[in-house]
Amino acid sequence: MGIYEELQARGLIAQVTDEEEIRELINNGKAKFYIGFDPTADSLHVGHFMALCLMKRLQMAGNTPVVLVGGGTGYIGDPSGRTDMRSMMTPETIQHNCDCFRKQMERFIEFGPDKAILVNNADWLLDLNYIDLLREVGACFSVNNMLRAECYKQRMEKGLSFLEFNYMIMQSYDFYHLFKEYGCNMQFGGDDQWSNMLGGTELIRKKLGKDAYAMTITLLLNSEGKKMGKTAKGAVWLDPNKTSPYEFFQYWRNVGDQDVLKCIRMLTFLPLEEIDRMDKWEGSQLNEAKEILAYELTKLVHGQEEADKARTASHALFAQGSDDSDMPTTELSADQLSGDSMAILDLMMACGLAASRSEARRLLTQGGVSVDGEKAGLDTVVTKDALEKGVKIRKGKKVFHKAVLK
């Protein structure tokens, strides 16, 4: 089985152009492909996870990744999947986020001579002359076709800024530039990027001729990657300072029964033969599959030592409820207390265990919260003495958190 067939078997490919050319390039290690990451935060999250794992698989098969960080497109903001315009970031914030991305990517991708390269589209986009861009690139795009793109259609009723409208042109120009300057012959992206990626392919064809077009290839990732990493609290980050290894482990340990084998197939590097044997698992065996998923992905992101610690802590909590050494912890300051105590509603909000006070009230009313093993209600208060020793809060059956007064 070639690497292209393995990607298919793992459910990673949803749509392609020029399939035979793709198969030939990938299976023979001749693909020089890029995936773009806009620096909208100072950490990657698990929504990026599928793309990172795909790059790693293809590099292991001899292909060359071109990792594109969007230091230039970050000035504009991608409208895909957005109901409103992103907040404008300063150049300093954008650069900081790009630097953070590189450090995290080095855990997945091997950079260096004849290996993966990292490029920043600020290096070419920020130097473009606006009039020249309109004449040389804008003339290749039909406004009618752009407005039919799903990423723009979703925003037409609520409002689409002219700034964001330019995003497709900028992303398309990226592929054109990478094709010319780096010999990049393939691009990858999620389903929300399909129109933008086709725009790049068309730009190359129009500017460089059909022979060049025959060498450009677009491959669409399965949309499952975009569904990952969203919780009531927000994204699940790859940065251990934002999402601890234990929290990361628990996130994957708690995926739905219907998703666990799909995630194992798409995201882990376990052999397909081993995964195929799991396809018939059901009942308690699915819990074993979830632990395998959580361990393998925590090891991939945070290393084996942290994965071992997270698994041990998880076992201890579910078995005896005693070992809290690796439990996610919030340190409180004295000024957060009301006198010598803290109301449970305030404590839950401070620990990020509810997205709003109304959600916290609902959880408490339904009996879904306990403090140090005792069920909590709306009138529960936690004393200063208890917080100085550290209290353990349990939300539902699977979420544990410790609060301690500094």
C-alpha cells in the first residue's frame, strides 16, 4: 500500500484534483506541498492537529513539507467559518504568534536542509504594490465566482468587509509565489479552504500557462479536522501552559463512542492492521480504545513521560480519587474571596469549569458538581482554610479540577 492509499484508508482525503498525478507524486516521494497556518493565537490547537499529522506522514514517506505561517494574511483575517470580523492584531502580536507556531511544529516536522522548510507570507505579501496587485493578480479573479464561494456566502447577510474579501486573492497568490520560487507542486487544506485553493491553481494556470496548471495539485482534507478542539471553554491547545498534558489526555479520553475509532484511524500512527482489528470493539472495549487514543496523541504532542503521567493520574482519579498531583489546578488570590470564603458559583467561574454563571447554576441545580467528594448546591461556599489546603472539584463524571489559595 502506498502512502496515498494509506491516506485514503485512514479517511483523510475528501476531494482532490488530478488524482493520478497526486498518487504518482506522493507515492514516489516527489510532492513538495504546503499547508498554511494563520497565526490567530500564540498556540496551535487540536483543530490544526490533522494537518500536522498529515505533514508528518508525508514527510516520513519522503515528501517535502512547506510550512506556511500567515504573517501576511494575518493582517487581513480569513472569513471562513466566521460570523463576524476578527479583531485586528498588531504586527508585534502576529510575529510573536508565528514564532510560537514554529516551536510547536518542530515536535511534528523535521526542518533543515533537504527537509521541511518554513516560510512566512509576510515576506512577499507586505511588499506588494496595491496597484500592481490589482493589475497583475486582481484581473485573474471574477467577482461573480468569488461571491459564490461558500466562505463568502455565509457572511453576506451579516456583512463582509472589503478587507476580508481580499483574503482569497492573498491565499491564491501564496500558492503562485510558492510554485514559482520554491517549486511547490501541491497544496493541502480543509474543506472551508476549497475555493481559495482552487483560486491559487487557477492563478497559476492564467499567469504561467496550462503546462504549469498540469503540475499544480490541490488536495482537500476531510472536514473532521475542523470539528476537533472545540469545547465549552474554547479551544484545546497544544501549548502545555494553556492546556495541560492531563487536560489534553482527558479531552481525547472523553471523545464520543462514535468518534473514537475514526480519531484513532486519522490521527494516530498505529498500523492500519491493528486499527482494523479494533473496528469490531464495542461496550467496555471502546473505553480501552479511548485510552489508547488519549495516550498516543498525548505522547505525540507532549512526549512519553507526560503521557505516562497523565495516564497514571487518570487511573488514580477514576479508581481511588486520591492522586491529584497532575490534576489541572487554578491558583486563587486572597482578593478573589469574599471575606473568609468563596461562593461555589464564583469558584467555578474562576476555574473555568463553566462558560457562564447560568451554566454553572444549571450544573449545580442538576447535582453535577461536587467539592472534595461532597455534592455542591447553589448555596455552597468554600472556606479560606479549605482553599489553602487545596480543594478538588468534580464536574460531571469525568472532569476534575483543583483550586488552591496562593
